[in-house]
Amino acid sequence: MTLTHEQTIEVLRGLLGPTLGKCAEYTLAYEEIHPELRRVRGFVTLRNGTRRSHWWLVSKVGEIIDPTVSQFD
């Protein structure tokens, strides 16, 4: 059975807790569940102009999956 994006996030939140500051942990765990995705490290610019390192995942067709995007709301 393959988990959807939403299901995967729900499982990881139960295991890892809140997403704030945990992009590396979340993407590592997400990649274990969905090995067809590739982890990418880069930077995000916050609303206040601060740049921060960040991890996300990319599919083979270039779709970005960010399991911790909610930390920026």
C-alpha cells in the first residue's frame, strides 16, 4: 500500500512531532517511505528577509514535496 502525501505527513507528525526546525529529519523519514523521491538541500527566504537552510524532496518529474512547509505559515 502506498501512502498519499497527506497520509505520510500525518504518520511522520505522529513519530517526529511538530515540523518546526525538523526539515532534515522529516525529509529523511519521508524518503524512506517514498524512495522514488530525492532529497534536496537549499535555502528559503523568510517573510522577514532572513535566509535559512532547508531540505525538501523532488520527484522524477520535478514536483517539489516539502513535508515541513507548514512551519512557514
